[in-house]
Amino acid sequence: MTKAGGRTRLNIMAFEMKRRPLLRTLGLVAALAGGGAQAQDPYARERAALLQEIAAMARDTGAETGRPAFSARVMAAMAKVPRHRFVPATYGALAYANRPLPIGHGQTISQPYIVALMTELLDSKAGDSVLEIGTGSGYQAAVLAELVASVYSIEIIEPVGKNAAALLQQLGYTNIHARIGDGYNGWPERAPFDAIIVTAAAAQVPPALATQLKPGGRMVIPVGGQGEVQFLQVMVKQADGSISTQRSLPVRFVPLTRSN
């Protein structure tokens, strides 16, 4: 084989390796859309369509995020969690639309693609302990709970946090620990964490969160002050305690608020 032919073969092999997670995802989508799944789950077809849209958006934004295909673990979690349980009944028909929806008290349930992306960027492992700032509807916590050992979630708005905690308990998520509090302070008695995810935009990264992250741990957080463009940032804590930061997509989140 000529050198040129060898390079061509290597390029094809590399492309196939990159496609495998996507092919697994599409296989999962096809299974969800099947007649049997539809009979047992009235939302199966809508959920399958949503997964296809998430996979397509991952490809389209891959140059900016570095993740042109999300892992099979993340996509399986997105497929399993019943988003229709986390949206108000008023918006039930839009439960699997790829868009944010109001949940009351000026808060929203995030766009499913953004939930999948932020989960993907955490690079979580099965035994991890993850801190979530901003429980909101509880949807992001539920997705994380499918992937890690423990999720510690803090919500500052009491009725929102209580509703989410009650729903998560109803759904059987015993590895989610929720409380009402100021997310800027983190959860020091449960630190350090393997990963931290923040689901509201901060003008600056709260110092307590960086402190509570393990060396080698990752934090995914939208950063941007009022009137500024928010960007999703991925922060990695180095062995010496320093933080490296990589900016990802522009996003739009509700602001991270503090207690008085």
C-alpha cells in the first residue's frame, strides 16, 4: 500500500472511531421510537425525536464545545429521565421540546441540549460526588443522579427547592441530597467534590466553589454579569490548586442570586 493509501485508511478509521458514540446514540433513539416502547410510554416518540435533535446540535456546535458527539452514558440518562414530570402541567405539551420552560418564581427548566452539554462537559464517573448549585425543577439533578454516586443540590428559592425535593423523592432518587441555601457558599461539610455544576449565571465564579472542588475536578458554570453576554465555562482544578478555564458556548441563564 502506498503512503497516501495508508493515510486514507487511517483517516477512515479515525472517522469511524469518532462516529461510534453517535451510532450508539442513534441505536438508542431507534429503540425508544419503536412500537413497543411507544405503547408503554406515550412520550417515547417525542423523547426519541429530542435525542436526535440533541445529537444534531452536538455535531453543529462541536467546534465550539469540543464535544461533537455526547457519550452514550449521557444520552442514556437523557433518554431515561422523564422531563414531563419536571415541567408545570400548563406546559406539558412542550415537555420534550428542545427549549427552556418557565417553572414559576422567575425560574426555568433548562433547554435539554444545554442540560446534556453541561453534563457531558463534567466528564463524571460512576463513583463521583457532584455539587449542583441551583436545583430548580430538579431535572438536571435527576440526569446527574443516573450517572454518579451522589448529587448534592442547593436551591435558594424555598418553594422551588421544596417542590423539586418532593418530586425527586417521588421518582425514587435516593442518591440526591437537596437543601435550601445560598449556593455561593457551596456545601462545605460535604466537600470536596469531584465535580460542580452551576445552573444559574454568576458575574464571577464564587471562590467557595473553587475551594470545594477536588484536585483534578471539573466545574461547569455560566459566567456573565447583568447586561453582559454569558458564556459557559469549564474549569479544571490542577494538582497545585490553580484553576484552568476554557470558554464554551454563549448561553442565557437566570442570574445566580444570594441571600440577604
